[in-house]
Amino acid sequence: MILQNIFKNSETKKQMHQARMLNGQSPIFSQFGQSVYASDVVQMCIDVIATECSKLQPKHIRTDPSGMQTTVKSGINRLFKFAPNELMTTRDFLEKVIWLLYLNYNAFIYPTFEIKKDNRGLEYKEYTGFYPLNPTGVEFLQDSIGKLFVKFQFANGQQFTLPYSDIVHLRKKYSVNDIMGGGMDGQPDHQALLKVLQINDALLQGLEKGIKTSLSIRGILKINTMLDDDKQRAEREKFEAAMARGSTGILPMDLKGEYVDIKPDPKLVDKDTLEFLDNKILNNYGVSIPILTGDYNDEQYQAFYEKTLEPIVIGLGQAFSKTVFSPRELDVGNEIVLYHKNMMYLSTKAKLDLLKTAGEQGLLTDNQKLALLGYPPIKGGDKRTMSLNYIDVDLANAYQMGRAKATKGGAENE
């Protein structure tokens, strides 16, 4: 990626000073602590979350005053359909963003755009790409009128200063710092997790050493005579050669030697202790054992989605919408929504229940029903069908009132 070609709107000549933070901290942050990521459990947790988020379908939609939503034919949807930039597919892009978010507790995305004019002569941004950034340091600056800028420094030493309003900024554990996610210094706060990981690592190392020690010493050769070191060595080599030749399993020995067998019995840490430590790590990332192993049911995945994935989905949509749309565009209903429409994880029974409920209400087209069952679309399958067992509430009330009047009129005529 050639940064010079991407950062066309970089501002380096304007006079600026450090932004003033409410807590008095200096707004300079380095990227970022990574010591916990040596743990295989931590990496597996992040990988599960990033992989699931990579299945999201970003869409530019518009909601009218009546609440009806339509997909907008725009450059944003064209980019998100297959490739947000020339280096990544949409799946790659989302996976990388989530990895950066969990590695740094901050993820920065730079949208490239061109300024164009519509038929009325009004300017608008036509987006040409979205690029996840991985800076080694960021600094927040203000110009003379108080506009906020962010200065990125990268591993190759290059620096670029961009308007903060042009950057999609995602944060995790956004708490004590005014601008950045993580702890007070804008970095991941892993102190509590590190203690658990250190204990877990010490136990695993102890297991390895215990097993090696227990299995490496199989027996003791007791020599029943007084021998010097050279003669002891010769006797041991003679014994080992006899073992190597012992195809029958019977080892011949003379009266000078006695072999004492040691039964291997490695002492391992109990299962409950190891599971307790693993669960503390998993709970920190909101990932359960069934989700990690892929052996989950509908309820377990739904809990994982609501606890771990849904906040990310909402945050992604809001961060993108805030950056790529002007206040006027937001006012008329434009937004970015990330749909989690792939329901293939559902069991067959759950799919059939969904088809029955949504199908009877006319919420799904025939092709959407087929896709839910894993079948390809059919010609003419874009129509919606619904059950006649349902009726509009107002029509039902009118029907019942008409029936009541008819019944009353009939009774009076009698």
C-alpha cells in the first residue's frame, strides 16, 4: 500500500497545536501493548470474533419518514459488495478491522473520496475506497479555530496529518481516556488478564517438564560391586546394548547387576484448575467453549451474538455513518447498517420455525426461503407469499362490528 497515494487530503503545512484533553493528559499515544497475544487461547478468541464479524454485510440504506428502508445505489454499496479497496475483499477488510480493534483497542479506517457536484451544483463525496490503518503512534492536534486533526506515524517513519472528521475511529473499552479506547494512556489495559495468563503459562510449562521428567527415567541399574567411574560407564553401556538386543523382552544379567524398574506416573494439574483458568480468559473476550470449538446450538450462538458481536455490529454502523455522511445526509435517513443475514448456523428445526413465522407474514421472498435452506434461487422467486390466516386488525374489527350489527338486526326483525 503506497501511503502517498492514499492520503491525498493530508494537511501538514497548517499551523496546529496539541489538542486539549479534559483530563489534562497529553494526547499522544503509541501503538500498543501486545504481550497477551502470545497466548493461544487469546488468539483463538479474537480469531473467532473476527471470523464471525467477517460474515457481516455492510449496506448503505436510507430510511424515509414512514420508516421504510431502501438500499441506495451508491459508490459505498459498490465498494462493500466485493472489495472496499484494491488489496482486500469485504471479508478480509472486516476481519482485519476487528483484529486491529482487539489488538489495539482502537481501529482507524481512512475513506478515500473525490469531491463531485450533483445536478444542482451541490458538492458531495464519492467514496473510492476504505483502508484500515495500523499506525505505530497517533497524536491529536487542533488548528487555530479548534478543528481536531489526527497525526499518524507509521513503522516506516512516514507521518500524515488528517482531519479527525475524515477518519472512521472504532474504540473498545472506551472509558477513562477522552479520545482513545483502552486505559488512561490510550492502550489496552491487560494487567488483570496478564495475571491469569502468567499462571496458565506456568502450569503448562510445569506440565511439560513433569511429563518429560517422568518419562525420561525408566529405571535404575544397581551395580552390586565397587567400580570406578570408567568401569561403571562400561557396565552401563553393556546394559544398554543388552536392552537394544533384547528382541524377546527378556534381559540377561549377571550377578553384579540389578535393574530396578520405575513406573512412569506423571503428576498433572487437575482438569478443573485448567478449565477454570481457560474460562477466565474466555470470559474476558465473551467467547464460550462451544463457540470456540464450533459445537454450539442455536441458543449458545444467540447468546454469543448478543453479548459479543452485536455491540461491534452497532459500533461499526454508527462509526461509518458518522464519518461518511454529512449532517444533512444523516437527517434525511442515510446510514450504514451491517446485516448479519447468514442464518446457516441455525438448526433445521429453527430454520423451519423461522420459515413458518416469517413466511406466513409475507416477510420473505420465495428465493430467501430457498437460500435459508441452502438451495439456489429459482426464476420468479422474488415474489412474496403469505398466509390468509392473518388479517389487518382494523379490518377484523370492522368485520366483527358488521357481524354484530347483522346479528342484532336479525334479532329485532324476529
